[in-house]
Amino acid sequence: MTTDTPSNPALDLPLAFHPLSFVPEGPDVLVGRPASDSYAVLPSDGAELLNRMTGGMSPADAAAWYEATYGQTLDIHDFIVTLADLGFLRQDGQDPVPAAAPVGLQRLAAVVFSVPAFVLYAAVLLGYLASVLADPQLAPNPKHIFVTDSLALVELLVVFGQLPWLALHEAAHVLAGRRVGLPSRLGFGTRLYFVVFETRMPSLLSVPRRQRYLAFVAGMLLDVVAISGLGLLAYATHLAGGRWNTLGAVALAMAFPICTRFAYQFLLFLETDVYYVVATALGCYDLHAATKAIVANRIWRVLRRPDRIQSLDAWTDQDRRVARSYAPFFAAGVAVIITVGVFAIIPVLTEIARLARVALAQGSSSPRFWDAVVFISLNLAQFSFLAYLSCRTRLQVRSKARTTTPSLRGELS
């Protein structure tokens, strides 16, 4: 869309902008407002135009500069509307956002992710691999979690015993973000009926691409070090005859669920740590959503439902280009699920079922019978609570739909 530069008095005055970041991304520039996590991919000429406007050049002068430099006229009105929609412009009377305060823990983060630290992590990993070669029983095995015949204690160990490792995984992401000056923090969220730890890392796209990778893989790095360290602890405390004492047995029980979570990071049809690494390396910004839209569109075409086909204009050319060849990698995630199920989940569930059957067969006079009853009750309570939450959510959605539909119709009429 091109027009002559308008002779509008308002365009002769500079616009007020929020602090913006400009990050080169190949031929384009990722421009964003870090304070609100609003970003847009602009061609280099558009980014340079915006950069001059943030430096105090009026819209009229910027449009004239653009025409003189690139030989094309520009609809400056449309450009300004786009900037306002992105939240880049400050409204009348709105104070500028103060500069971000220095984030804490940067020194600690610099130490944790320093070259000597990585050498130490590599030594721990190599030491663990050497111990596995010396004693193959140290390799991850579903049987490791059964450190006791008490099913209730096993569940408590696997579920609640993993909370510190989950927190450390997310804390590693937080520290990696702090290392490059991002105000990352550790928070809490919910998944199904679990309270989980979450890393909140605003402004991540305001740093160069090469600085984002560590923030993505830091949690997996912590997992590898944790698995290796726990394995070495078990090796150091093993008893004669290849048995482990209680400390070593618990260490191995802790390590196996971490291995399972590590494998899940390769479920590329989910937005996992590995997904973000791949998407960033390929220069994409929302590859997951673009791929889902393309796959869904293919399905609707096969079903001859053109009315359900979604426009792809919301994604960049690179997102659309990569998504068309990325779709098969979704199937790789299914392969990971099947592998983990066969070698981890099914063996664990089989052993749990066997132990529960043996315990229940001993009758109510046996402590193991009541242990199995407690274990079964805990799981039934969890699934019942999940069913309750699912039903309540559906009822709330339906209720909201019933109450909002009339008002929408009134507005549209």
C-alpha cells in the first residue's frame, strides 16, 4: 500500500515510544517491546524506519527518508496504526516505562554456567558412564523405583520425591535467563490436578538468538547432571555382592523418573525444551502453531471441509516454510511416547499390579494388604478429582456460552 507523504500537521511531530528492542534475525529484524512481550518481525528497511522514528524523527520526515532511500513511497498512516496495535506507542499522558533494574543472581548464574562448571558437569557425566560400564545395574531401570514393598511409600517417593528435582530443573532455566540479564523467575502453575513449577522468562526474544539456547537447554543439563550424580552416589555406596544400601537405592529410585522426563523433552509435537531449540535454530517464532494449522488444513481438505481451513497469514514466511516439512517430526514424538511406554511405563505398571495382587491376597490381617488399600485409594482419589475438575470445567464453559451468547447477538443486531 503506497501513497504520497500526507501533509498532516500531526505527522510533523515525533511520536512517543515505549523502550523497544531490535534483534537482527537473518534478513529480518525482530522488534519488540520487552516490557509487554509484544514482538513483530520486520524487514530490515521497516526496522530501520522504526529505529529512526524512535530516535526522534517525525513520521513525515521518516516517510520522506524512506522514499529517498528505497525509492518507494510509504503509507505512514498504516505503519503508525500497526505500531499502535503492537503496543509500541505511548498514549498521551502515559509516562515512559523506567529502565529495567539489574536482575539478581547474575553472578551466581555466571558461575553455574561458566567454563569450569561445564568441565565439572562433563566429568560427572563421564564418571557415571564409567560406573555403568563397571556395573551395568546402575543403568536406568524401572525396577529401581521399587526400593520397598510398600506401594504407598513407592508412590510418595516417586511423586513427592521428584518435586525438588522439578524445582531444580526450572531453577536452571531461571538462572540461565538471569545470566543474560532477563528478569526470569520461578512460579507455580497447574497441569491437570498437579501443582507444578514453571519458569517465567519475559523478554526472552529481546536478546540475540545465540543467547537463547542456554535458557532452553539449562533444565535438561540439570537433569543429566542429576542423573549422573545420583548414579555415582549409588555406585559409591553399593555393598558387597552388587547390592546397594538404602541411600544408594533411593538415589537410583530418584534418578529413573528424571530419565523419563528427559525423554519426554523429545516429544516434538509438544512445546518442550528441545522444540524451542529446534524452532530457534530454524529461525521460527511460532513453529508449533503453524505446523498444527497446516496439518489441520490438510485434514480438512481431505474431508472436503474448506470452511474449516485456517488462514496462514498470522505466521512468518519462515514459519510456514519450515512447518510444511516439520510436520513429520510430530510422528517422531509419537515414537518417543511408545518407546518410553514400552521400556518405562508398562514395566512399572506391571510390577505395581503384581505387588498389589500379592498384597491383597494376604488378607486383611497383613500390613501389606492395608498398604495396598491405601495405595489404591490414593490413586482412585486422584482420578476422581480429575474427573470432577473435567466435568466442572465443561459445565463452566457451557454456562459461560449460555450467558454470553444473548449479549453478543444484541451487539451484532
